[in-house]
Amino acid sequence: MGKNDGVLTDEDVSTYLSNLGQSASGLEFVYQFLSVHDQNLKDVSILCNYIYLQRLELPHNNIKDLSCVSHMPDLIVLDASHNQITDFFGFRPPKNLKEVNLSHNQMSVMTNLSEYSSLGILKLDYNCFSEINGLERCAALTHLSLAHNKISRISGLDALPLKDLCLRGNQIEKIENMDTLRALQVLDLSLNRISSLLGLQNLCLLSSVNLESNQISEIKDSSYIQELFLLRELNLLRNPIEGQPDYRLAVIFLLQHLTILDEVNISAEEKVSAINKYDSPMEVVAARDHMTHMVYQLMQTQVIYDSTLPSLDTPYPMLVLTGPQACGKRELAHKLCQDLNQFFAYGACHTTRGPYFGEEDGSDYYFVTEADFQNMIHMGQFIQTMQYQGHWYGLSRAAIENAARQGLACCLHMELEGVVRMKNTYFKPRYVLLLPTDKEWYAGRLMARALYTHPQIDVAVNRVDTYTRVNRERPGFFDSVIPCDDLVEAYKTLRKVLMEYLGEEELDGGHQINTAIPDYISTGLQRKYFVDVALHAPVTRLEADFTSPIATETDPDHVQPQLSSQKTSVELASIHRLQQRVREALIGRSPGAYPQPLNRFPQTAPSSLPSGIQQDPAFLIPMMPRASHAPKHDPSESSSFDDSRASSGLSIPSSAGAFSETAGPTGCSDVELLNLSALGNSLDTLKDHVDSGHTPDRLHPGSERLSPAASVRPGSNAKPILPPIPSGRKTPGSSPRP
Ligand SMILES: Nc1ncnc2c1ncn2[C@@H]1O[C@H](COP(=O)(O)OP(=O)(O)OP(=O)(O)O)[C@@H](O)[C@H]1O
């Protein structure tokens, strides 16, 4: 044994040989492995005779010379770590040498390894290398470790098929010359002097990066590795970046595919918090906004407002026009409030932006300073607020009260985020989306205003897609969608939609309002059903393509099979409810069996509601309910009413619109109407009763028509009169500043 003199002898070798097997040529049986650890060996020249060795392990000795390896052509694995070798690869290359560990030696210069074509794993940690070279032709090298050397620059690795590279504990200041390492998956650059992640951006297969104990200080540096979608593990421990506020959440947000950061698993809660903090979904921001205003409101003296719910099922009526900036919603809101001033008053929001040329305080907005705006928040004066393009916008309760006090519905315009916030409140407005379908036209319109910068225009134009997406993905979010490329057409459509919401019929070119209620009983439900189907059936298609014309007629042949199809339990329940209502009406118990549903206005279907609930008429709340003694419709006009509804295919009901309009003049959902139609003879019998005037609700044609001024106050079925506005739309000065 060479314990004393450090010389390896045949006797020692015979002790440490193992793995008897076939030689590489397959002609002999030989011992393939030799492993001699910790024996203070200095001289292993005896191994020149062991030419069949395939694996040689001589770690933790004092070996300086490894030339014996030149005689082992079949050697595959060599471990000579923890020795005193100074000569880099001082042996002739065994042609199948795949794995070499020469760590913890005293080598300082790397020489050309191009003849080691099979070399796959090379470990050279704890040596004295100051430069990487000689590896250019190592076409099989997948793992290279040069930890704890004196390397100050990454070089000499071009196009190597490396998957795992360790350069830990060197003097590297910059990540460079790595662009061609396209196969790299694991990179250890810890304990260096690196100050930026720049240089990693092209290493698409990276899954783990260790940069512990470097000089990285900027969170924004994470953006360099943001596109590395396979990156799961990142270690930035002991970098100055750790001191940045919310460092961990910020990095988790920027690198959302990470699963381990700084050796700690990233929890789902952390991911959600990060997203909520840095890119809050609209709902989260809306919830926060709502919470803020609720809390501040509750801190004030509680009073009853005109806009407080008149009753549980009759919310104060409001109309919200939404759409991207400058799509025309403000103009349309003003026009509407002038045109239908017996119904609507414009609700001016507060804003911190300065007035544009011609804008008057109180007319379009109340222009306030940032400090005043914040003060209003703290005084609990806002229903909702939002920041848009650096300015605050807020809807004050007083703005709504202004309209409510006059007995008018409040007409507002706001961005999508504002709508999400409104949906958290107990107000139940109708939401009409005004959507530019031609982006070029829309961009031109923005530019023509000469008010916006190019980035602002880009933001606004891009938001068209957001609106379209929300309308497509969240059925029921908007009650109606109206293309607004042509504002004149858009207004006509909007007016029609509103007439439907109001349950009003337009006469005389849309300038008079006929408040008479059509009598669907005498005109026949079947026909109404077809019209309803025509209006609502294409909803799914419309959501995808809102520019397409809507069919206003539905082929009865197509509908009929649906009528006779098997009923579900929901449909049966619906039939039962309808029968019940009709019976009650006939015996005079329920005055609302006909007029009540007629006056029902579809409720904005909150997207969170299950569709079953949305469809159930029991959940539909009127926007502008009438008094139970509201006028009845002249039967002779029913067909024009139907036609008007049918032609309102110009407007594009969103899914909620579908539901809402589905709850048509009879207050029935499509399902109910369908079922009702399917009732066949029994229904006809009931209808005959009604036609013959047996219902207590039936009034004589002509005797019921009211003037607009005599229509019902919106939001209340207790107050029958909607007070007229003497001088048209209110001027800014005429109402107190909220
Ligand atoms: N309280 C609010 N909540 C949410 N959005 C609001 C609110 N008030 C106004 N907005 C919206 O903020 C956006 C910016 O309004 P602003 O009036 O400054 O822009 P504009 O260029 O005049 O566009 P527009 O003609 O659409 O009003 C508009 O889309 C407007 O509808």
C-alpha cells in the first residue's frame, strides 16, 4: 500500500479494483473500475498497465502527474479532484472520455481540448483559471463548472451545447458573450460582481438562474429575463435589490412564471398579491374604490336621498353611456338629455383635469383641484372615482341627487373602469356601450380634437379592443352595444334603445313620445314571441360581430320545432308561474299580471349572476317602472310597437340586453314566452277571456294614453307623474353645484 511513500502498487490496485466485465473490445473479461480515495497517493504510474480501465477515481490524494491515463484508451470517467495537478489534461485523450473532474487542483491555464470530442461533463472548480479557452471544439460539452477560479470575463463559450454552466465565485462583472448558448438551462453566476441581468435575455431555455451575492440593485432589471418563459427558479439573495421596497412582490409580478425565488417557493397567495398590487384587475381596483367611498360615506351623517331606492325592486333609474374616450358618448349624453328632458338629466362628474376650450364648469364636468378632489373623497361625497390618463374623475352623490330631485333619471358617461365600479354600488343603471368599429376613423376623431398626445391616442384606440373583449367575454356586462362611427345614426339607435327601455313608443319621426302601453293580450303572444326571438336570437353572433345587421324576422318554421320540443324542469316551472299569473289576473287578484310585467324593465344582469338567475324574470328589476295604474295600450297600435321593437335590431343588445329585452312587455323571459306559446289551447282560452274584457286591467283603447308629462316618475311606481322640465335641459347655473 502506498500509504507511506505515496506510491500505488499492484497490490493496492488489486484491492481497489472492481466491476469485472467485458473489455471495450468485448474480447476479454477485465476489471473496469478503480477507485482509490484519500490515500495520500503521489505516484500512480503503475496504472499505465491497467489499460482496460473505464472508470478511474483518485480523489483526495497528492497526485501531480496523470500521464498514466494516456494508456487507458477506454476510459470514460476520470475523477482526479482534490489533488495537486498543475498540468491541464496532461495525458493523451482517451477517445471516449465523457466525464472529467479536476476540481480542487492547481491548474491555471486551459489548453485546447478539441481532441476530447466526447467530453460531456467537465468540472474544473477551485483551480486558478483566469480565462476560459480551449473548449471551442468540445461539441458534446453539456456541463461545465469553473466555480471559484479567477475568471473575470465570460468568454470562450461560443456555441457550446452547454445545458449547465457554473461560474460561481469568480470575478465576473458583466453577463456577456452568452447569446449563443441557446441550450443553456441552468446558470450559476453566484458570488460574482454582476450588476445587471442584461445578457441573459436570449437564453430562452433557462430554467434556473443563481445570482446570489452579486451587485444587482434594480428591480427593473428583471425585465431582461421577463421573456424567459421557462425560467422557474431565480436566486437574488444577498444582492442590493433585496433592500428595494416590496422587492419580492415586484419580482414575482414581473416574472410570473417563477416558482422559486431566493430558495423559497412562491405561493399562490404571493402571486395573487403581486398581481393585485401592480396590475390590479379592474374588479379589484373597483372593489377598493368602492370600499374607500363606502367607508368615507359611512363616516358622514346619514341622510335619505332622493335617489335612495324607492323600494327594493325599483332602483333609481340611471343611464350610463360607456365607451372609449371621445367616442361621442359625452355628446350623445347631452343630446339625449336635451331631447328627452322629461326623462333624463345630465349627471356631471368632477374632474381634476383642466377645462378644454369651451367647457364650462358644471356643464360637462365640475372642474376641481386635486386637493379639492381628495377632500371630497374624504368627505364621502363620491359614489365612484377613477384615474384616467393622470387625472381623477369622480361621480358625486350630489350629481345624481341633482337629477333625482327633479324627478329625472340621471344620464352619465364614463370609462369601462367606471362601469365596473358602478356595478359595486346599489345603483342599477342601464349600461349602453358606444363602440367605434372603425379604429382609423376613431383615431382620426381623436386627432382632430387636437387635445391628445400620440401615446394618449394609442391608449384610447387600444382600449377599443378592451371594450370589445369585455363585451364578448362577459355576457351581460353591457345592456346594449351601439356602433358609434356615425354619431347621427348612433343617436337614433340610442334613442330607440331608450324608448324600449322606457317602454315608450316613438311617433312622428321620433319627436313625440307615446306612453300608451301596447296590449299584447289582444295582439297575440305568438306574434310577439317571434319578434322577440328575432331580436334576441342572434345575440351570440352579435357578440362576435356587432356590426352585422340583425335579423328582424324570424322564420316561424325554424322557431316552431323549438316550441314543441321537450320541456325542461325550469321551463315547466316557468309555464306554471305564467299560468298562475294569468289566472290571478283573470280573477282580479293581481292587478299587475299584465301591466306590471309590461312595465318591467330588464335589469342589468350582473355578470356574476348565474345565467339561470339572470333569465328568471323574478330577478329582473324594472329600470323605469310605471305605476300599477299606468295607461294601457291601444290595441290598434300594438303592431307598430312590435315593429318598432323589431326594427330596433339596429341596436345591438348584449347578452344582458338579450335577457332584459327577453323579459319583454309581458314581463316574460324568452323561455317563458316560448313556454307560453307552447301552452296551446289553454292559453288561447285565457286570451279569449282577456280579449273579451274580463280582466280588470283591461282599459278601453284611447282612454289610457297619457301625455309625456303624465308618465310615471322614473324609479318609483308610487309617484305616477314625471315632472316636466319647463325650460328643457337644465343650464349649469340652474342647479346648485354638487
Ligand atoms: N366618473 C367617471 N368614472 C369613469 N370614467 C369617467 C368618469 N367621468 C368621466 N369619465 C371618462 O373619462 C374619460 C376622459 O374624460 P374626458 O372628458 O377628460 O375626455 P374627453 O377627451 O373629453 O373624452 P369624452 O369626449 O369621452 O368625454 C372619458 O371617457 C369619460 O367618459
